[in-house]
Amino acid sequence: MRIAVTGASGFCGGVVARLAAESGADVVCLGRRPGPVGEHVFWDAAAGTPDLAGADVVLHLAAAVGDSGPEQEFAAVNVDGTRRLLEAVAGTTPVVWVSSASVYRPGPYPAPVAEDHPTDGQRTAYGRTKAAGERLALAAGAVVLRPRAVYGEGDPHLLPRLRRVVKAGQAWLPGPDVPLSLTAVENLASACLAAHRWPPGAYNIADATPYSRDAAVAAVLGVPVRHVPVRAARTVARTGLVPALTPYAMDQLTDGLVLDTARAHAQGWAPGAGLTTS
């Protein structure tokens, strides 16, 4: 099988490309830079049309990611890049489009969130443009995966952000503790390679069980957790004075988003990796 992986020079895409190669696939990495394995085909997701000739499956992980920035820069990749990729495929090749749980309407969430939860009201350009891009993918009959807070070795986003909350040997988080879903990058990769056989639609992807936020952070950072009153933390977040504490980060840390992954499990997928928090 010839598998095209976009964004393969990035954290998630690189893990997916390596797993695809280990499974025996012929891997083509599309992006501005080469991926870790296989053939490199140049594609600027913000401007050009990808060359997907000969691909049996397309795994689309190229994305503009971040808490802030001009909306048009996110849209150029997450929306317009998606449109160009779907036009190149022209409905002839299965597409697995990697989205994010950031597309869900902000919480708090009193119960696990399933795929029919509203995908509007996002507070960041990233969330809005990922939601717009996945609407295009769903309309084209793609499989859309929605992981939450992907972590693992080489993670350039989540772990560095968490490290910035450590002061004086303690992790300061807006309290109280909440349950939340996280997604090991290995679990996302295994879902990517299986999902081209699934019926079109959206699927939540996360580790087997939710985590205590505080226990997960303490386990990852190796320091005790202390709480900051939520109201005070939100006030600081609005000022922009603490780079690690943005309104988006506040949502991630306080909303208690647990993903209902039953739909993916019904396709025979099961997560194999996870955090040890005790």
C-alpha cells in the first residue's frame, strides 16, 4: 500500500509516517521539509496543490497550530490547504483528516463529549479554522479524527507549555482538579493507519481512560501541583502578561473535556499507550 502523509516533518505526522513504514507501507511524505522515512514530495499547504499521484490512502496531518496569530494564516493551511488537497484527491482516494477536539464548543462539560457535540463558538483562530477545514473534509466523505492534547516523545507544544507553569518547584494550575482526556501520539498514529477502512464521519481519539488533570501534570513534570483561583487566573489570562496562560490554555485546563471514544472502539480500534500517574 502506498500511503501519503502530509505534515510528516512535524511531531504527529512523523510518528504516523514511521508507523506506516514499519507496517510495510510505501510512504510518501508531503510537506516543505522531508519526513523521517520514505519519499519526499514538496508541498506548501498554505499555497500549492499536492501531488498525490499513486497514493492508495492519504493521511492529512499538515496544520497551522497555535494559541494566537492572524486568522488568515491559519485559514491558508487549515481551510484552503484542505480544499486544495480534497480537489487533488477528487473523491478517488480515501482521506483520513486529522482534526482536534478544539473544534468542540467550549465547555465546561458535565458529561463525556461525543461526536455530535456542537462544533462552533471556538475562541481561537486555530479552533475556528480546524472546524471549517473538517467541515470540508466531512462533506467530501473523509474520515475525521478528533484527538485531544496529543503528547509523547518530541512533543513541541503541550509539554513546553506545561513547563512554563512551574515556579519554585511547583506547577501552578487554575483549580480545582478536573477529569480530562489526553491522546498519546502512538494512539493517534494507530488510529490514522486503521481509519481509512472506517465509514466516513468524525471519530474521537483518546487514551483508554480519562486522567485527573493534577495527577497527569504531576506525573509528567515531576513536581507537585498547586491551585490558583480560577477567577484570578482568567483575569491574568485576559491581560496577556503570562505567555503560558492564554484564554485557550484556561479552557484546556479547566473545562474538564472527556471524549467519548465509543464510535472508534466500535470499529475495532483500541488505544495501546497511556500515562502512568501513580
